[in-house]
Amino acid sequence: MTVEIDGLAPWLSVPFEQLLRAWQAAELGHAPLIYGPEGLGKTALAHCLAKTMLCQQSGKAATVFCGQCHSCQLMDSGTHPDFFEVKPLEEGRQIGVDQVRQFNEQLALTPAVSQSRIGLIAPAEALNDNAGNALLKTLEEPPNNVYLVLVTNHLQRLLPTILSRCQKFSIALPESSQAVAWLQKEAPEASQGELSTALLMSAGAPSLALQTWQSGDVEAAKEVLNKLHAIAKGEGVSPDLAEQWAQNPSKVWAWLAFWVSQIARSAIQDDEIDPVVSAISQGQASDWSGLWHDALEGRSLCQTGVRQDLLLSRWLIKWESVVSPS
Ligand SMILES: [Zn+2]
């Protein structure tokens, strides 16, 4: 039996069943921790789990949330009084101790609508040390019928004291055929080539790939590749290219590292990558690893005061010397 849930990607069906079975068998600890690579929809999975646990119809006997009851409607509108979510106030920031203290207080109240109260922390690696320590109290002595659901992309960044108190559920990357089929449904206007590139750029994580495509990064990365190809054909490095790329250095370095790794791969194995990638790699037994390392290093220097236009310019000269026919 495979559960199909609206809004839940197909590769999450099996993990969702695993969580459901644990819940139905009363084997779900009070702190399930869902972990795996970024961009798989783990937070959506956590929402489905919470909705099921709070549903007034399903209880522990039914398979999945009913979608009809008062609790389900409150979850759909994002106003369930027994569901609390903690996340960074701004993307990329940490979760602070005050947020966790307030969260602890909310969870300690008696459930208003459902049988339980559920707190979701995503991404849990954003908890700073003080916030993590403040959470420990609830993790160690959870109030009755309180569950903490944690979601993380980086298990090793959680405090060991938190990790040891959680029940871990891992989410793996789907097969690339399944991922591409899902992407085609989500972005029917994209070509298969663009979607395959987006998936490769996202290390196989489909939700991240969708975001990458929607944000226009696939197109921008392809433009970078086309410039590299032009240089490889002997057209020279245009004088303002490094300066132009230095407007967005972190992404450009990531794309350079990505394309160099694709070119190196294409040189040794014959799978369908990008025709431009194949064109560049053809007949070149070059040492790509130096260019790849330099791109990663350039990226790591983005937050420092080092002038990115100079670094990019140096990288382009090296690129020209490696690929140029003359
Ligand atoms: Zn329901």
C-alpha cells in the first residue's frame, strides 16, 4: 500500500508511511527528527505528519488526516491553536533563545482543539546554542501529549544533547527518473534538458531543483557556460566579463565549479549531459581539477574583502590557457 497525499511529493510516500505506522503503533517518540539533504520537501512532510496527528477523525486508528474536520481546516488555514512552528525570523538567520522560550510556553498549555500539541522546528540546525539549550528542557520533560517535530538538512550541526533525545527518520534522494518526472509535472513549461540541469545543479534534490529553475538560475548558469564555450572556441575573454560576474560572485563561482565538474565528467564518461558541455570537453585531456578547486576557493572568499573581479579575471585567464585551441 502506498499512500498518496495531495501536496506530498512521491518520494515522500514511503517515509510518510513509516512515520504513520510508528504513530499508529504508539511507537512515535515525542521528538521525531526528519533529516536528509536540502530540497526534498521534508518540512511539507512534517506538516502532513502534524496534520494527521492533530486530526479529530483519524485518531490513531485511521491512516491519514481526513481533510474535513475542524482541526484539518485549521491546519489548512495555518491557524491551528495547537500547532506551533519555529523558524528563523529571516532566511539564513539563526533561531534565537527568546523564540524558543515563547515556543516552550505555548507548548505547555492544554490543547485547545485536538488531543495533542505539536511544535515544529525547521530547520533545526538554525537553533543557536542558547536556543538549543532552552529547547532541552521540553525535550527532556515534555508536557503530556506534546510532540516536537524537528527537521534538519545537517544532522551533524545539532547539539549532541538534542540528537540523543530524538527519534531519527532519514529521507533519501529519489531516483533521478522519478525526480525528473515530478519536475515535469510541476514545471510543464520547462524543457527536459533544463530540468535535468536544474536537478544536477541541486545535487539531485527535486524541490531545490524546482526552485533553481523558477528563480532563473538555470538560464543564468547556462549563460555562464556559453561564455566559457566562446572562450574555448578562441573568441577571447571580453574585458568587462569578470566585472559583470563579480556582481553576483557567490552564484557565479558555484556555477563555474558545477560546469567544470560536468565537463570533467563528460570527458571520462559518455552520458547525455549538455551539448555545450560535451563540445568543451571533447578532445580535451585537461587538468580540470585546478579550475574546479579555484572556483570553490573563490566562492569561499566571497564573504571576505578580497576583490572578486580580480579573482574572476585570474580564473578566466587560467580557463583560457587550459581550453583555448592556440
Ligand atoms: Zn481531520
